[in-house]
Amino acid sequence: MFNRIVACFCLLAAFGLTVSTASAANVSVVNWYGDYLTLDDTFKASGNRLYRSGASPTSTTNVLVDNDHDGVDELYDASLVHGFSLDTPLVPQLDNGTVHARYIGDAPSAMFYGGIVGLYNGRTPVAFDQATIEDSGRNPLVTDTRFPDDKPWRALARTPTPTEGFWSEMTLFVDDGDFTGDPVEEADDTSAFYAAFIWKKDGFLNGGDSQQVFFDADSSMSFDRTRYWEGVDGLHFIAQDGDQFYISQGIVQDTKKYGDEVFINPMSTMWAEYDPQAGMDFNFDQINATWLDPIVNGLFTDLQSFGIYFETDVATAGPIRMVWDHISVAANVANVVPLPSGGLMGGGLIAVMACMRRRYTA
């Protein structure tokens, strides 16, 4: 990991504005970054921020799954499933004009798809401990724009405005940990999971929704770990080329729990074919994967979707929880159509202030 000052013009490019350079080829095609909730809803019910429009995940007991890909099904006491789908969005309930917080579905890169599966031993939950879009630093008294905060349990807001304009974060607490203090009980409570979050071509920025999109040596895929990051064994990126999905080699995680940018150059990364199916059948089998060099194999000339994939294959004790934002993909668009400046969503201009970040790569 190394420290890096991100130039302000790069941040503006990430928000959908093209930047004139010598090559001037790569532009932002996915950029989930900004305020995606209509109100600061610190004192409102949390259900309106839950994934898949607040629908409860399917809860099943006594589940057989070969989650660690050793050829033998393991018995889990319970599973929670938001089934994989490219048709039904994974986003919270969309803004419908009520006074409660609602998700802004027409914001840049707002719509995402995919699925989440949690596997449990020792308990039979009926909902994930947390699976929401949240405002970062929702406390109205927060006026500090530092980011990330030095306290892992509370990231400060990236803007001092007390109601609107808070940066939104994605959260997933598959298991928030056992708080009984009983070491025997804690050892019995184990969990595993896998989750995919996908952004489709119809939402690509800068003309990518209607033009050919492809990777070159200067392309990039990234996201920021912003607060909690515990119990996650695997990080991968996803790219769909034509009709075929591919998934990147796993990224070696830094021990730091938050405050980093996870970054790859897709043309310098090995990939394997990935064939996610509806329901629970989208778990990536990295043990039996065949890894492909994208240059040698002529990959990524007709990009149709991008995503990120998280997993823990072997059920273990302790929390599995993560908070992240700034999902970003820079790629070539055949005929760039710049995003209007209004697409910066207000919070975008404040990104110019956030020029310090730490990065680690595959």
C-alpha cells in the first residue's frame, strides 16, 4: 500500500467530466459516488434503505452447499438469500416523493444488480444484521470534512451540510458478531457468504450506454473501503465482455480495516470465466478456475457490465461486515458523450477537497 495524492482533475473526470490529455481515451463509465438518499434520515426507520427495495431475504434452514468448492456439500443451519438477478435491481426502495429517505434511482450509476447469500451455523437469522445504503457520518452535528476518520466505528461526513449532501455508503453486515461474551457460544456461531454487485451497460456514463466500451492499458476498476472491513476472505472484480462474464484474480487484502482504495488495471490482471445463475447459484469456484490473460485472449472489447464480488468460503467465527463506496470504472468509449455538469450531484464538487487517499492493488 502506498500513499498517493489524487489530482483534482482526476476526481472531476471520475464524476463524469471528460479530461483532455494526450491519449484522452479513458473516461468514467461507472461512478457510484455521492449522495443517493433524498434526506438525512438519522431518526427514520431503516427499512427504507435496505437492499432490494426493502424486501426480506429468503430464509431457509438446514441448507446443503459446497461453499468451499471441495466437492462435498456442507450442512449449514440456515441461509439468507437475495437471489442473483440482472433484471431485479438490488437497490433500496426508489425515491417516491415521501418525507422518508428514498434511493435516488436516476443519479449517476445509481442502479445496480446482483445478489447476496449468507450461510450460518449456530443461529437461524431471518435478516442480515445490516444490508443497507447509509449516509456517511449522519450525525447533524458533524462539521468535520476529514476522511477517513481515525475511528473505525464512525466515519465522518465528507461534507459539513447537516441534512442533504452526505456521501452514501454501501454496507453489508452478514454477521455482526456474537455479543454474549460466552467463548463457547461464540465458537459455535460461524458464518460464510458471497455477494455480487453489478452495474449494467444501460447505466454507463459518458455515452457508454449506447457506444462500444472497451479496456486498454490505461483502464481501471476500483472501490473504497470506508469503515468496517472484517471477515472478508476474497475480493474480486467482475467484467462482462459480450455475453460472457469474467472475474478477476483475488486481491490480497491489506490488514487495515478501512480507508483504502482497492484498485486494478484490468488488462494487467488475470481473469477467469464466471457464469452466475439466478438464485443462489452465483458462487465463484476459484479453486477450479482457469485463469486467462486478457491481452493474449483478446478480452474486453465489448463491455456490457462491471461489478465487484466479495466472499468468505469457509465458515468462521467472528464478524463479517464491510462498508464501501466510490465504485469506479474507467474505460474507453467509442464516441464519448460527456455527462452534463449537473450530473455531479452537488456533492461532486466537494470531491475536489478529498485529494488524499491510500491505495492497494492486486
